[in-house]
Amino acid sequence: MADPSNPENGPETKPDAQPEGQAEQRPRRKRHFFLRVDSWIDSTLWNAGFRLTELWEDTTIFFRRFRARGWWRILFELLGEGLTLGTAGSIVMLMLAMPAFEATQGDWRNRGNFAVTFLDRYGNVIGHRGIIHENSVPVDQLPDYFIKAVLATEDRRFFDHFGIDIFGLFRALTVNAQAGGVVQGGSTLTQQLAKNIFLSNERSIDRKIKEAFLAIWLEANLSKKEILSLYLDRTYMGGGTFGAAAAAQFYFGKSITDVNLAEAAMLAGLFKAPAKYAPHVNLPAARARANDVLTNLVQSGLMTEGQVIAARRNPASVVDRAQIESPDFFLDWAFDEVQRLATRFPQRSLIVRTTIDMGLQKASEDSIESSLMEYGERYHASQGASVMIENGGAVRAMVGGRDYGESQFNRATKALRQPGSSFKIYTYSVAMESGMTPTSTIVDAPITWGNWSPHNYENRYEGKVTLTQAIAQSINTVPVRLAKEKFGIQPIRDMAKNLGVETPIRNDKTIPIGTSEVTVLDQATAYSVFPADGMQSRRHGIAQIMSYDGKVLYDFSRDEPPAKRVLSEKANSYMTQMLTQIPIIGTGRKAALDHGIVMGGKTGTTQAYRDAWFIGFTGNYTCAVWFGNDDYTSTNNMTGGTLPAMTFKKIMDYAHQGIVLKPIPGIDNPFPVQKPQTVAAKKTQTPADNPLPPLIRPRSLSVDSTRILRDIGEKLKAAAPLAAQKVAEAK
């Protein structure tokens, strides 16, 4: 037993039990630890601040020894501000330069490695694109007076500047200010080359900024000789020719190495405005321009008056050629398509059968030009563009502007313009896919979406309307209300992409009424889905690509996938029912075709009347027409229902002569009853009844008749010759 009197035999304690005093000391130690950390932080920060203050005072005292006074202080202040602004400016310039330098990525030189001969849909040669460098003439072998004529006229300080001629720019600004207009340009030869290779002729500040940066880039990466060689090879010279060597062959029928001084001066005069001074079009103007070039040679000190007097007295004559009207805007686009497709095969010398119909192309060009000549001044519109696509996707005509020689910028494929109400088809297509119908009703009333309140034309509101009335009268609030209350913005963007719009669509609540920019080709592609019964239009400009030995390298019908459905049959039927009402009860009445041919379409007018559109279709063709100005200035109240609709009518009336009319899906009784007009009726018709004389298409066979005759021709080609057949019978 344990002895209770022994202190060692006291009550048992737990092994981890601690005395009461030690338990109280642990929290105190923790508090002391945190107090020491806090004290260390405070002292460290205070010491660091004290040291920094001492360092600042020492630095200030040191630099006071160098403080400038009087005029020196003003100079150093200006230098300091200049350094600050220069640094900020350099950052801004770098930001502006980045988009320009993106154009130099890839093998940009190889664009000229292709030599392409283009044929129309019937196999006729319509133009050429590309350059074979092996056959081009080196700069060293060109006549000395030709090089001097080019430099004296285009860029006298070519060998002295770094891509941008500051002195030349200042001189041009001074001369233009004294003349009260633009009489002298400030772009260097390098800047012009940068534009020809990487950019377009679009007149915009963005393009000029990119042009300047790319000119500096070219000067940094190429020699002056290489820049001059590229310029002489890549510049458009009129008559469908590119480069001085091709122009010499076309205009004079000789090699560039054999031209005399008068001919060299005429060629050098083409760089400024090839369409205006092309000698096969306007020989007197070309000779006058050549005389100016000879004067430039004398004024620049490169030649004397005695050396040029013979060329003045004996101006150049050109080869007698019929004017070749090449569809250059179309060919530029087709050339880009060829290069995209040519990655599938190694050949670079190609023959390309395109889809273009030169009869429809000429009608489209004449319609755009005649409309601008007749109404351009009234509406203050200077440019127009159009694209025609046959049902099936073949591009039959493309007009990219009034004059390719004046500006090679293709307004049909590259100009991004707001489509206005012509964009509403994507919103209504989403509505039809969502279960609505042309007779579904919706309220036309003021609406606000966030801080945006769209208005109708003339601020008129109709109350409850059907969707057919809304699209026919081009009401703005209805598509906005559909997007806000029914399905949002993303389905509209997706619908535009599915229907064939390749331009990125902005993610903005204003797009239901057409604020996101598109191209004319985009709109023509999308609208051509409707006569295709909701299937992809499969828009294309290249039918076949062949090598010179006759091998078919690419065939659209063979190598491209079949069309996919992008709009349900019901939704497509509803859309065609609504769109065919617009020329009857809506804003597109001036687009209604002759003889009651059934058609559908939509007008489009943008804010401040900057752009006016009409895009329409029949069972045979889809055609998009745009009018406006390159500098985005407003027109004189031109709407899509005026000049674009009238021009659409001119083009489509011509296109539908002598062809078999096809039905529009979803439309009952698509074929009009054509009543012959009596002689008496023709005599009593007044000019007011027919203000625009119709284009008369030459008598032609129907599609079926043409197909039958073509089959007969193929069988005759395959048949044995008649003489051989008689010999066989005699035996």
C-alpha cells in the first residue's frame, strides 16, 4: 500500500499536465512576439523613409549645381518637354505602325509569281493578271531616259529620301495652298509602291498612315534599285496591263528596251492616271501628258531642251487597237481567289475559266455609270458598286466603282459600309426561325434600350403592325423590339454569318437596324439564299483552273462540298413572302421589274444619308446595288428606294430578257402573265410613263435551246469526218 504520508505517493497527475504559471506565460510570449514584429516593421519603414528623404535631399543638392538660369533654363525646359512628348509620341507611333506591319507578314513578293489568263463563262479571254519575273526586264537594261522620265515626273528626290520626302511634301502643300486646290501630290514613289502592294486606293487617314509606315519599312528592307524595279513591274498602266514592260508591248508593240524618248515619256505619263492618259483611249491627252513629262526632264536637270526637242516634234504613235474593256474589278477579286485555291497545286502559270457573263457585266457597268451621270449631281453621289449572282452561286457581274483607271479600290468587295435597313433581313430571319410568321403582330412605338432610343423615319409610329408591314415600310423600332424582347443580338450575328456575310459583325445592340459594316458582295451573297430555298448560295467566281497543257486542276462542281441548309424551308418561305411585298406596298416600288416579273428585295439607307442600298432577287438572279461617296460625306437625301432601286431595275430588266424564268420558293404563281403591247398603246405612251429608256438586250436563245445546241455541237465534234465516212462506205 502506498504511504499517505510520503509526498512522492500523492495523487496521480496526467503526463501532459503543466503548472498553472506556465500556462499563463504562453499567451504573454505570443503577445510579446507580435509586438516585436510590429516594432520591427515600424522601425524598418521609418528608417527606409528617412533614408529615401536623405537620398532625395542629397540628389537635389547635387543637381542644383547644374541648374540652368536665364535663356539656358528655357532651352532645357523645352528639351525636357520635348523628350517627354517624344517618348509618348513614339509609343503612339508604334501602336499605329503595328497594323501596317501586319501586311508584310507572309511571302508578299510571290503575288507576282502567278501568270493567269482569265476566260469568261463561255471561254473567251477577258484579261490577265500576274507577272512572270523571268520574263521581266531588269532595271539595268531599261533605257536610261525612261528611268529619268519616271523619276522626274513621279519622285525627283527618290535617291535622297527615306521613303517619305519631307521637303517634297512641304513643297506640295505650298503649291496646293497657292492654287487653292490639289495640283501636286506629296507621295513618294516608295509610298505609291506600298499602296500598290499592300493597300488599296481607299481615301482615308488610316490608309495614309499605313502607307507612310510601309514606305519606311520598304526602304529599310529593300534597296532603291529593288524598290524601283517593283514599282515599274506592279503599277497599273491602263488597258488591263500591269508594269512598264507589258504596257510597252500593248501600246507600241515592242519591248520596253526598244522604246524611244517620245514613247518613254508617254509611258512615264501613265503612272499618274492611266485611264485618263491611256493613248489607245485618248491619244491627244496622252501626247499632252508626254509633253509635260519632257518638260519635267528639263526642269529637273536630267536632260536639256535640245535633247528632248525631237521627241516634242515627233510625238509617239500607238498600235491601232480596239479598246479592250476588261472587267478589272472582277479580275482583281478573281485573282485573289485563284491564289487562295492555288495552294492545292504547284503550278503558277494558269488558265482560269471564271463565272462572269460579259453581257451582264457591260449592262451593270453602263447602268451604274448612266445613273451617276444622270442623277449623281442631284443626289451628291460620286460612286457606285454592284454584284450580280445567278441562282447557284456563280458571280455573273461585278462593278467595283466608276472608273478602274482612276481608282483600283474595289468598292464591291473591300469597302465596308453600313447597310442600313437592308440588314434587317437577318433579324426577321431569326424571327421566322423562332416560330413567328409574316402575319404575327408587334407594336411599333418608341423604345429605349439602355441609353439608346432608335427612331423611325420622320418619327412616325403605326402602333400594332404585322411583320410584313414592318419590313415593307422599313420600320426601325420593330427589329429592335424583336431583338430586345425576343432573342437578343447573338442570334442575329449568327444568322448573318450563316447566310454568307464574311465581314465580322459587331456585338452591339444597334445592329438590328444595320449599323455593322458589310460589303456589297456580302449582301448579294446573303440575299441569294432566299431564291435558293434556304440553302447556301455557294457564291464563287472561279469555275475551273487549268494548266497550259489542258489539265483541269480545279473544278468548282467537282471539288467544292454541296450546299448546306442555312434557313429552314418554312422560314425561307415566310421571308420570300414578305420581301416580295416590298416592291408592291413598301419602299422598293421603283425596283419593280417590267412585265410583272416577280421579285423581292429590301432598301437600305444609313444615318445622314451616307449610304443607299437596294438588294433584290428573282428566281434567276440576285443583285446588290450601293451608291455613296468614298469620303463618307452625306448624299443629298438619297434613299435606297431612289437611285439604287432604279439602277437595280435597269440591270435586272436587261438580265431577264430572253431567259426562262424560274420560280421563287414559297411564292404562288411566280410567272407573270405577259400581255403583248399593241401598236396603238405604244403610240399613246408618253415620256412620263417611261422616264428611263429600257436597255435592249440582243436577241438570244433560251437556256434550254442553248443547252441543246451545245450538245449537238459536242456530238458533231466527236463524229468522224464526212470524207472518212464516205471512204469507209465505199470499201
